[in-house]
Amino acid sequence: MSESEARRPVVLRGGTVLTLDDAHTVLTDADVLVVDDRIAAVGPGLSVPDGTEEIDARGGIVMPGMIDTHRHMWQTAMRGYGADWTLTQYFVWYYLEHGRAFRPEDVYAGNLVGAIEAVDAGVTTTVDWSHGLQTAQHADAAVDALQAVPGRFVLGYGNIQDAPANWTASPEFRDFVDRRMSGDRDMLGFQLAFDVTGDPAFPEKPAFEVARELAVPVTTHAGVWGATNDDGIRLMHDHGFMTPETVYVHAATLSADSYHRIAATGGSVSVSTESEQSAGQGYPPTWALRNHGIPVSLSMDTTVWWSGDLFSAMRTTLGADRSREHLEAHARGETVTHAALRSEQVVDWATRGGARSLGRDDLGSLEVGKKADVVLIRNEHSPVMFPLLNPYGHVALQAQRGDVEAVIVDGRVVKRDHRLVGIDLAGARRTVEATVDHLRSTLGEEAWEAGMNPEVPETKVLDNPYTYTDYRSASTHEAQNS
Ligand SMILES: [Zn+2]
């Protein structure tokens, strides 16, 4: 595909348009015109330049590209392997035992398929929380993969095999930054990704100073049960390293004091509800963050366990928040009659929330002059696309990744008619298969199988106290036993 062909103006005709502008304007039977890398016009019956490519959006929803602010893309090479893990098993496998077995080409493989997967699902910007960068060669491989896919990415540079103060001070890291991160950061942003242990000596301080010197944000797993806690937040705050650019991932087991510090310094939280529900970082915190006015973005964390699309993030976040709200009310003997968290809000978090978190005012909404990252949700073969009555609810609770018909990133059509454009999926499959072969043979069959099938804890099955021949109601049962 030539440059001129790729950047042909394109218009999406006749859709329900969720602009996600400040007023959250929703237009029906409206068009979105893209010229070069920008939104050129939004409205009904637009006249367009000669030669504009037309995409039929009738019956569909046109919305801004979604933004995932925390994904360990290198782990996509192990998709689904850890479906039954806890956080402890994840830490042992990646941090202590087998994470070291990843070669640069394995990081490339994971990132490549993770990047393709993101674009396919309408996630036009993804933060690659890349904490498997044991060497600069691994980092080069990570970036090579991100640049091979026509999505927008942010490299969160990290290395779980070494202390943040060490790897950020290494000449090879500085050389990598000079070589790969010194140019335009529009399509490939840059963050430093490391965690704060809470050690009173604050050994992460030099790494924060490097981030400040390079003028890049820090993203950090904060409030993770058993791993990071209020001490880390307090140390960051006391040393002046909590800024509006800082992204706190999970923030699920923090006190009100920590939430106050995050709110007061203007940072945001990346909530990974599917992850928090299953791995055990803490209860998905949106219900608490809302009460503190802390900005939220959404993320999927890793496909070694979960799905990798933001429809799942929106759905589980709505469910977890409402579940908590009901539970808290029931504990007080009360009934929730009106849900506080609305589908409109989670759609905002999946788009504008991510843009705010990344300091990208030019992303996250469909407004004239903004970058043209656009998603069309439409599926003529699905009975779930009609009736289309409540478009935010439809996005959050009805649609799924297979309904993403078209995706535009930076003005380029990268998915059309439910098919990726110009992406070598077969090549990506072969690349990942080679990585799986390498890991499987390196670990050995026994360790490979054991890693995927953790032991089930022993449970004592109690005798069933209920019988059908000698029925007693719960109240008589209690009375007889009191
Ligand atoms: Zn994570």
C-alpha cells in the first residue's frame, strides 16, 4: 500500500457517533470525515473531497479508538497459559523462574501478536508495560514489533530482573533511549515502568530522577496486595515524585490517605478489573476512586490470563463497581435504587480516560482537529446489533471485539470489513509458535505442564445437611440447634 493510498481521505457515513467531546455529544445518522491524520469534520450529510473512501456506518456505532494504559504485551506469546494462576504463581513463573528464558525474539513475538490483537479490537493506543527487558536487545526487539504494526503505542520500559536504580543507570539503557526514543513520540510514546517496594531507604529514588531528567512519566503497580502498599505511595509523595503524569496501576489495596495523595497530585489510576478480580491485587477500585475524584483509565494487564480487549474491561468494571455498591448497601441494610456508575462513564474511561492518563489532549474524542483514531462497531451478521437504543450501553454491555468492523489509526484504515489491512497474521503465528517451542523445550515438559496446571487446594466437602425426606426450613433448623 502506497503512502498516498493509505492516507486517502475517508468518511464514515450514517452512523451513531459517540463523539466523547466535553459534552459527550451523541449524533445519529451522522458522518465522520478523516483527512490526513486528523478528524476534519463531524456531522450529518458531510460533503467530502473527491476520491474520499466511503465506509458505510449505518446501523453501527462510530467512536474514538480505545486506549489501554497497561498491557504486558511480551506475555501475549503465552496467551491463556496462566488461566488458573494466582498472582503468586504469576510472580514465581515470570519473576523468579521462567521469565529469564525469554530471548529478544520472544519479546518480539509477544509484542507483535499483542499489537495486532490490540488494533483488531479497536484499541488504537496501547501502553506496552514492558518489564521483560533484560537487555537493550530485548528493548530493541520490543520496539521493532510495535513499529511493525500500524497502531499507536507507548513503551513503558521496565526490567523485573534488575533493580530500577541499576537498569536506569546503565549505559546500554541510555544508548537505547538515544537511539530509539529521541525522536517524535506521536506514534511511540515513552514511560518508565517500575514498582516501589516500600523499603524505607527508597532505593527507587535514582530511577525517579532519571525519569525526571528524561521528562518521561513513571507508571507503577501500586496498591497490589502482598507486593506494594501505602508505604510506596508515601515515599513517592515525600520525595516529590507524584506528578499529574504518574500512572498508578491497580491501586486496589490503598488507604484513603494514599488516595488523597494521588488526588492532590493529579495522577490517574489504570484499573484492570479482569485482573484484579482473578489475581488478587485487591477489589477493583473504581467505587473508591470515584469517591476521591481520581481520574480512571482502563487496562487489560496481560493475556497470559485474560482477554485483551476493552469491551471486556468496560463490562467487568461496570459489574465490579455495581456489585460492590450493592454489597456495601446490603451490609447497611439498604437497597441501591439508582446505579451510580453508568455505561457512559466506562466508555469515557476506555477512550478519554486513557488519553488524559497519557497527557494526550489530541486523542480520545471525535472532534475536528484531533488525531484520527476511529472505531466502527457494526456487524451485519449479528442479531446483537439491533435494536440500537442506548449506544453507551450497547458498547459497554452488548458489543464485543468481533463486532469491530473498521479501525482507523492516525488517519489510516487498518481494519475494514472485519479484516485487518496489510497485516501478516500468518507470519505472526509462526513467530509465536517458535517462541512457544523455545520456552516449552527450555522448561521441559514436566515444568511446562505444572506451570499451566497449578495444584487445586484441598477442600473438605461437608455432608449435605439438607434432605428431601425430613424437610426442615432454615428457621426451624436454627431453632432446633439453638
Ligand atoms: Zn501489570
